[in-house]
Amino acid sequence: MNCPHCGVHVDEHEASSCFDAWIAADVMELAIAYSSEKAWYEDVETTFVTLLGSKIKDYSGDIAAAWQVLMAHPERVTIWKDKDGWTCCFYAMGEAPPIWRYKGKATTAHLAICRAAIKATKECE
């Protein structure tokens, strides 16, 4: 699954305003608008904003903001750290026993949370 803004695969997407906009729109279900007339592909750092005019939170770069992503689905998530970094898994709903289907791995907890949340929202492994 690729980012609708830049085309980078979810497992390769780094923390950025682009990724935060993807999280805000698809996971947090916020309406997104752009504050710049130039598009992202013109090598300009576009500021993504909600339609209410506030800047989108730094979901992929700040653990407090990423925690809000977890709270959108608190009953079906597990996160842990091992020698390879952070892993966040969302359980597949309706399966018994529940399995960790939607997995995000990264060097930071907040990025792992965001990668897994996108996969769970889009139901893509």
C-alpha cells in the first residue's frame, strides 16, 4: 500500500508531514486541505491542515500524538520493543483466536504505530 501523497510504501514511509496527513485522513478520519498552492511533487514542503484550520498533529514523529492513533482502536492493539526495534500490531477483528494481522515495524514506537494503523484501516497486511 502506497501513500496517496508521495507514493512511498507504508513500510518505507518515514515520519513526515506527508505521512501525518495520511494518518489524519485515513485513520483519524479528519478532513484535510493544503495550505500551499504548490503541490507536494514540486519539492515544496506543503503544510497539511485540517479544514478547521489547525495544523495536523505530528502523529509519526511524536509519541503523544501517536498515542491518540492507538486510542482510536484501544481494544485491538499491542506494541513492544525487541532487538530489531519497535513493533505494533492490530488484531484482525472477528477471528478467534485473534491474530496479529496488521503489523508495523520501525526504529521508533510512534512510526511503528502509524504504519500498523494505516494497514489496519485499509485492511492490508
